[in-house]
Amino acid sequence: MKIQQPVFSRVEQPAPDADSPLPRWNELYNLIVDFSVPGRALTKATDGTDAAQSLKPGNPIALIAEAEVLGGGVAAHAVVARIRPDLLTVDLDGCADVIQSAVLDAAEIVNAPLVHLAASGSPDSVHIVFAPPTPWARIHLNSQIDEIRTWAGYDANAVDVLTPARYLRLPGSASLKPAGDFCRPIDVDGTPLSATAAAARARTAIESITETHHVVGHALPAARQKRPQETNTGSEARIVRTSSEDALPDVITDLAPRAWRRRRRFSATDWRLFMSRPAVGSRSDRATEAAWKLWQSGIRDWSMAGWYYRNCSVFEKFAIRDGRTPDSSRAHWESIATRARAHRPPLSGAEHAIIDRVREQLCTWTDRPAQAIAMLAILEHRFTDGHGLADRPIAVRDLMSWLNLASIGTAKRLLDSLVEQKALVASTPYAQTAPREASRYSLVDPEGGLSRSYSEHDVTIPAGTPHPLTPTHGQPLSPLWGLLGADCWRVYSHLASTSTPTASAALASEVDLPVGTRRYGCLRLLTALVDAKLVERVGSGRQTKWVALAGDAVRRAEEATGALVRLKALRTRINAERAAWHAETRTEHRRAQRVLRRILDGLRERSQKRQLELEFEVDEGFSAASVATARPTVRTKRGRQMRPPGRPSGRGSP
């Protein structure tokens, strides 16, 4: 099938009648109307039916000018015309509230800018015009709209993709239905646009394609404009189609689906690579190159990468393999993602020395286990990644995700305490960062002096030096301690550092806690550790001693206590909050808000009084776990104008 290349050049239109004034719609019509075929003026039928009555053909600009003169400033009748064949027109009739955002997102995936959007005058109905950058983008956008229509349960009359030979009612025209309104340009959020603003939007969209058209317009050689016939390899021929969920990857997972930085649009050269058909022998190399393009654009999870593997011909080799060996495409993507996540530029000698000094003094720097674990997590996840020790972003939600902390306030106080203790320096506060970026911190060199906590100088703490913290024991970065608490880790790590059973009084003295009972003190922590099957009790009464269980006890406890489920739920919510916070368009922002609202509503349904921060199940035999609660999250009310993404709001960065 030979595909005509799109030509983004203005078609010369016949001049309007000499005695017709140029209407306000002149520039917009010049940008979107196909003047090679006359337009037509239509009016409502006199017999009361929905059939329109034709008045006369002519130049659409002259027809709308005449209609507005007859109507005293508003059109007395409708004007219809063909839209330029290089544009793609979609007519949504009575389903815009459900379908519009999905169609706009599908167009964004194939990099087709929005040229025109208008309320047709009927309830919940709009006209949408896109400018696909390539013939392949047009084909895939059509395929996605077909899938969206099927997914939503509408027919072709409700979600109608117009062919170039069909006519569309132009903006400014009167309605052809008894209770209809005028056709008016609108923004994606429903705000009415003036004719000048609508023309500016169309001009910007078409120019953005025209700038790159010289790269793609004639990129395909003549021999490849026609699709080669594929030989029968024993499996069914691949049909490039996608479900609505694949076309609109709004799945929020515990792994970040996209890096939280400004999204880089795929260039025309990138799409040329994605839609290429490499020769046998180079298909793996080109597929790997394309996969790296996906990663560099910010895609991090299969929920988003899978669509490209199923619909871009450069990955055809792996799509064919999926028919014989399922998940071959995903395995290829995961290999790329694993290599990218594991890559860390080498640290300099000076950076190595500073980090080693911090690790050495971490045991004696503080007597608060929560601070030690937080500092260790920041070292592992931020300062040892090879990107420097100064001016590094650390968000509160980063700390929540690393430590499995359910409370934003707890994570914020913990991060602030590290600054107060001079372990970190706030090099760039949030108010001075770029919009929607986190505060930046620098690591303090211990040679410059780390502030230590000396209990003998605090009159509220009994004199005496507690046993040093042992961050090399007990897996301090396990999500289990975010559930049980840092004090439980301190007790467990001390027991794990010795092979002999320890009496309750001796253990309490070494960890600087009162012996207590099952309700407070060291015995409360030991009871929780026993319930989690991390510590075993030996003897009874005054002869009671405690010994830590070694091996994979921590891993088993993570599953038994629900710590892993809680961590997944926490990261799912954090990713949903960040998707709403970092949205770059109003459409993306509204969709992210809907996803976040569903997550929060689900949490509220499971809590009668207060909102459950997380969702996880705990074994009946485990008595030490608790589900943190928080105040209900404030949501934007319906009908209230949303804050455009990027505008300062006084909120802390996620």
C-alpha cells in the first residue's frame, strides 16, 4: 500500500468575493481548510427534520462573512468545508467527556500536535484536528482511536474519524440542530478561545511539524514507501494494534513509570528509527538503539515501554518472538533497564575518601537509629551514584520510598534533623530550585566536623554511653524497619552482632532503653521481633535470654509482616502524586488527578474514620504491625479552576 507523504504547505485558496469583508475567522480558515474544493452554506431544514438544506457553494471565508453580516455579528447559518488532507479530523458526538482526553493523549504518544479543537454546539461534542508528523504516525493514531472507541463502547458515529472527502462544520457556524449552539474554538480544559488565539494555536502546531518535515517528509526511500510483503514463518502476520490501556499508559506502579524530569518529546529522527524496518542481521542493534531512546526520554517501566514494542516496526523481531516465546519483548526491555539502573559513573578519589570517612563515623555520629538508617540510605541511593556529592536533589518522598515511611511529616523531620546535625547542608532550598524540583543537599566531609550527639551533655538523658550502632548488621535498609521502627532494628542488629544469647537487662542497658514490659521499653520491641520471627526467646522468668535468628530471617519477615506489600502501596501512591505534580499539560494533569483520586478513594473506603495511608495485609499471628493514618488529602473540587502545572503554589516538593 503506497502512502502519500503529508505536505504541510498552505494551499492557495481563491480570494473571497470583492464585496465581502474579511471575517475574524480568516486566518484560522486559511490554516485548516482545504480550498481546492468549494465549501457550502447550510441551514436547518424547514420541515423540522435533522436534514440540512443547502443554500449555496462558495469560498468558506466569503460564506462565513456573509453569514455573520446576515446575523448581525453571529452567523445566521452554517458553513461546512473539507479539512486539509494532511490533517487528521476527529468528530466526537456526545462522548467528549469520556473520550477527549484519551484521544489527546494518544496523539501525544505519536507526537501529533493539536491544530484545532472546537465545541460543536451539541452537548458533550467536539471537533478535534491533529497534524500527524509522518504517514506512520497517522496510521497508528487511527489505530489507537479505533481501540479507544471499542474500549469505551461507542460506535463510529459517536467517535468519527473523518476522511479527507468529508465536510466539517467550521468554527463560527450556526448549529444545524434545533437545540444546538454555535461552533466555538476551545482550549483543552474547555475554556473558550477567540478566533485569534485559535489561529495562533493552529499556526504553532503546523509550524512545529513543518520545521522537522524536511527530516521526515521524504525520509523513506521510494522502494520502502510500499510495505514489503512478509513471508510466512509459521506464525500469524503481525497486526499493529493496541488496546486502549496500552495506548494510554496511565498505570501507576511501585516502580516509577517515568523519570521525574521535564519530558523530552521524540524528534522526527527518533520516530524515523522507531518506524524503520532494519535488514536481517541488524535488527537487534536497531532495536537496542531504539530501546535506549525510550530510556533517555524518561520511560522507566514496561507499562509504558510495552506500547512501543508492540507498535513500532523496529521491535518487530521481538514481537514475532513473543508468538513463540512469551515475554521476549519484555525481557529485552528489562535487560536495557537493568543495565541503565546499574550504571554508575566512577567516583573520584576524593569522593571515595569522603564517603569512606562518613561510613566510618556513622556508628558514633549519632545515638538515634532513625538518623543513622536515613543517612545510610541517602549515601547508598544518592551520593554513591557517581553524580557528585554537592547540590544533589533529595525529596521528602525519596526518603519515604527508601525507608518505607508512611508519614510525610516523619520523613520531613528526619531530613531536617540531618541538616541540624550538620550531616547534610541544604545547598539549594526548595524556594530557589527550578519549578517542581526538590531541595538540593551537599554531603558534609567528616574532616570538617560532624555534629555528634553526646548524651552526657543532655540533662534529660541518663548519663552513660550506649552501645555503638552497628549498621553493618541487621540489613538496616530493609523496608521491614520502616514498619517495625528503627528502634527494633537497633535491638535486632545488636543481637545479630553477637552469637551468644543475651539477657533482657543486659540488652536494655546496651541499647540505652529501660527493660520495660510488653507495652513499653525493650521488652515491647523484643515482643515485636519475636512476632516477626526475627528473635527467639530462650528460657523463661529471670533466666530469659534472647538470640537473633540469622540467615534469611529478615527476608521472610518482610513477607510475613506485609512490609513489602506496604512498600509497594506506598510507592504506588507516591508515583501517582508525582504524576499529578509533574504533569506538563492540563490534559496530563487532569488524567493524573483522576488516577490519584481513585487511589485515595480506595484508601478512604477501607477506613471509616480516617484515611488509611497504605494498604497491606498482616498475618493474624503478627501483633506488632500498625497501619499509619493521616488526615484526609485535600482534593480539587469539581468546577474549580485547576492551577496550571508549574505555577508556584507554596507546597513542598514531592
